[in-house]
Amino acid sequence: MAKNKNNRTIWNTRIKKTTSNIFQKVGNSINIDKRLFKEDILASIVHVEMLFKQKIITFQIKNKIIYGLKKIEKEIKRNKFNFDEKYEDIHMNIEKRLFQIIGDEAGYIHTARSRNDQVITDFKLWIKSASKETDDNLNKIIKTILKISEKNIETIMPGFTHLKNAQPVSFGHYLMAYVEMFKRDKKRFTVNLTNLNENPLGVSALTGTSFNIDRNYTTKKLGFENPTNNSIDTVSDRDFVLDYLYSCSVCSMHISRIAEEFIIWCSDGFGLIHLSDRIVTGSSIMPQKKNPDPLEFLRGKTGKTYGNLFSMLTILKGLPLSYFKDLQDDKEIIFTTHDTIINSIKILNEVLNNFVPNKSKMLELADFGYITATDLADYLVKNHSMSFRNAYEKTAAVVNFAEKKRKKLNDLSLEELKTIIPKLNKDVLKVFDLKNSVNSKKSYGGTSFDNIKKMIMKYKKEL
């Protein structure tokens, strides 16, 4: 095996001329993939332990390599490691340093493996950790929403369709809708962990290896469930990258939706919430302004997350089997997406902990726009043996009458209501009460106060 000495690249004996400066500049990935150092060292240690177990290398060589790798890990953690762009990536940088520490025995580390299976192993291990980190942060968001919802079970606001008042709801119930979204996000990341839990190590460049390796051993040691089944697919597979990017994109979309709602709600036109000075910024020219910039940041970053997903899809769509340099960009795409989603979740959590609902304005807005009309239609079906369509027509007539009189539904007298529906009695008046309307929605998943309390308790236990 060629010795990696005196600034020579690994392939120096085959490629005689120095790589062009411009390609060295764009072709190396060390400034990106150095984030994989822990995973690379872990996988390398497990690999050489397996090589010793299979009697491919000696006990002494195994120990020297592991000693050198652990020393390198300490150097990196202490910021005493020199990352050299000449050696392209984290794998070659570590191997180069290993030669400097232990000498020629470092050459045995790459026995029965390639950078192709090495990088995918490192990458899968990293994405497993990233998925768990994302899941932990989503738990914090859910806990925050549950806490706010519990305090606002009886806070009544309008529920919207088409951004028009539709029916009254509990503000706690409204926020709990986002708990459902983030729970689905958590499930997507969990499913991803299952899908990527196959060990790539041991397929080498693309065909496997003639060495008598034990892939089940490395699978168990690295925390995978099974070794991959096809060596060619293994080195070309980036489905696990797409799965993570897609999950981040959907999660980012959910974050953007609640950010948009808060932007609308804190606007002067709505005034349904107040944002703390901790989460607003000012204007360079308008002294009075308090702008919801963090929320706009969250909404804007969704575009970047989407773009990264489509970048990866585009890279993969034209690649035959198996490995190509095109795939180098996958790490940068994943790392930037991960950083963006983690920052977004943390920023959203900060926002949620620094806003106050304007309960009186919510109630005032909920009392606008004939918002209990559906309650009247339901009442007619349940108490006066009408079909829903007939009840709908009668209720629409009542709304038209109230609109003409410039009155709210709860301002209409029984006598006025009876001019349209003669058989009504005074019991009908309670259907226009907002609290009664909210509490009447007792079907599973509905907005009644009891339903919300039960759902909050359910999710607290799950967490």
C-alpha cells in the first residue's frame, strides 16, 4: 500500500500530476464533512476490531490504530487538529494524521473497505443522531404548546375558514392543532430511523470484498439492525438523505404556518396577540414600529429547506449506478437543512414563550360575523325534526334578516326569530352563546373544554 508521507495524496503513485488548483478548491469537502469526525472515528474503530476478530490484522496493529484514532479524536475536540484541504475530506485527513502518529501500520485501516461505504456509514450514523436531536427539540415545542393550551382552554376565539370567521373555538384547541402537526413530524423522523437502520460498512467500493469480514459484527457494534443487502445499491443509495430532507421540509412548513398565523394575529388589523419586546425588532425610520422579524425569519427559511430537498432530488434523478462525485453535495445540503430546522424549532419555542393572547379581542372578534349560525341549524335539526338542508335554508334566512337589521344573532329577540321560524321557543336563544357553542362540540377531537382537557392529559402522559 502506498505510504501517505510528505504531503503526498493517497493516489500519488497512480496519478502523477498535481490536481489543478481550481479543482482542489472545489473538489475538497473537508470544510463541510469534518462534522463527521466522531462518526468516522467510531466506524473506523469498529472496523479494525472486526478485522482483528476475523484474523485479518494482528492484535498489535489493531491496538496501535485504535490508539491513534482516539488521539486524533481528542485533538479534534480540543481544536488542535490541522484540517488540510489537500486531503479532500475527513476520511483522508484522519488517515493522513494516523500515519503521522503510528507510522506504516496506519495503512491497514483501509483494508476491506472503501471511502464509498465509509462515508455512507458515517453519514447514516450522523443522520440518526440528527433525527434524535430534532425529535428532542420537537418534544420541547409540544410541551410548550400544551402548557399554553392548558392556560387557554376557556379562551374563546373565532375559528377561520378562508380567513373568515367560521365557528367559535377554544384558543387552546386551536394551538393543539399544531401539536398534531408536530407529532406527525416526530413520527416521520422515527420512521426514517427505521428505514436507514441498515449497515453499509463492508460493501467496499461497490462489489463487496474478498476478505472474510463479519458485517453482522459491525452492524451490532454500530447500532444498526441489519447489514445492507446489495453492495451496488448501498454505495449509490441516498434515499435516507431524501427522507430526512423531506421530513425537515414538512416540519419547516408547519413552523411556517404557525409563524404566518402569529404574524396575522399580531398585526394591527387583528390584534389577537401581543409579542414581547424580546421577539420583535424596530424600524430604522419609523420610531413606533415593533416588527415580528423572528416569525418572518421562520417563514422565509422554509424556502431554503424546500430548495435543499429539490437540490438533492435533482442531483439524484440523472445518476446511473453507483457512486459519482455529484453526491459530494449531499453532506452540505443535509448539514444546512439540519441547522436550519433546529434553529427554527428553537426560535419558535422562544416565540411561544414570549407572547400573550389578547383574550378580550379574541372574544370580541368571535362575536362578529354570525359565527353561531351553524349552531342554529343544528338546533333546528335536533329539536324541530328538520333535515339539515331545510334547517340550513331557515338559518340563512335568519342571518339575512339580522344583516338587514344590522344586528348580531344574539341580539335578535325571540319574536324576531319567530317571524322566520314560528315554532321556536326561548330555548333557542342559548345556541347563540359563544361558550355554549364551543362546549357543544363534544364529538371526539372537537373543541369542547372537556375534550381539550382530556387531550392535554393524554399527550402529557405520552411525553
